[in-house]
Amino acid sequence: MGLLSLGTPLPWDQAKKLAHEVRKHGIEQFLHIWRNMKDRQKDRLLWGDEVEYMMVSLDHRNRRARLSQRGHEVLALLQVDEAEQLERAKRTGEKPNLEALWRPEFGRYMIE
């Protein structure tokens, strides 16, 4: 999502009337992108590229999805390899071979 620098957002009462259409088009766009990209592997990210993840807890029995507030716990696990490689590089003088850097994002349910 980008920063709104031109124009103004709709007042809530007007935006609420359009929420269904926005959801519908958002789902259609997501499915279109997913179908076209689902088999891509090992794409190389360029400087400034990032992938953001929303952590979701699924309740299959009740068919519900909720945002998980455990992003900080998962982030700590993902950063273990990074920390180990950086420490090893510091000791040996070798360049670390990091495929990804994991960082916190806006909410406790997000990582990038």
C-alpha cells in the first residue's frame, strides 16, 4: 500500500458503501496475481524490494481466520540464522550469505 499524497480519502459514510466492491475487486486481483505467480521460485529481490506477511491463525472447525499477534515470536525464530551468520562473518571475516533479512512490520501480526 502506498502513501496517499494526492487527493483526499472518502469520508467513512461514503467509503463504507463501497466496501463490498473494494473487497470483491481485491479478492479478484489477489487470485489473478496468485494464479500467475504461484509457480515462480528463486526470484532475486532487488535493493528496496520487500515481501510483507500477515500472520493468520486458522480455525478450520469454525471456518474462521484471525490475525495472529505472535509476529514477534516468529520473527525471533526467523532471525536466528541471520544472527548466526553475522556472528560467524564477524569472527572469520567472510561475507555472510543471507538470502533474506527478517524485520518487524507495522503491526504485531506482520513481518517482512
